[in-house]
Amino acid sequence: MYTMPMIFPLDGTGRVYVLQDKDGQVVGSGSREVCERLLRLIGRLSPATENTPALPAGNIRAAITI
């Protein structure tokens, strides 16, 4: 469907976003910051980026409190 994962807004106010993988499956949702961090994590796990150095992620928090 897509050539790379994409971040889309879920509501009209732009406070909730969804991250979809290249097949259009939902990977996660939350604030824009959460989706961007998830996108970076997906990039690190991808075989195509195996030889590139990882970017510092800082403090990664869960999007949903259980």
C-alpha cells in the first residue's frame, strides 16, 4: 500500500495520531511525538537500516497507561 510507514491524524483537532506500516496495518496510536518515536523504533528494527548507526531515543514512554 505504502512504500514506508506513515503517520496520520485520527481526529480533526490533530491531537491523536495513528502510525501505519507499509501494508496499511495500524502499528500504534497516540500523540504525534509517540508516533514519531515508534517510527524511529521501526526504522531501527528494519533490516535495511542494520548498518546505519542508531539515533539517540531519549526517554521513551508508553502511549497508553494500563
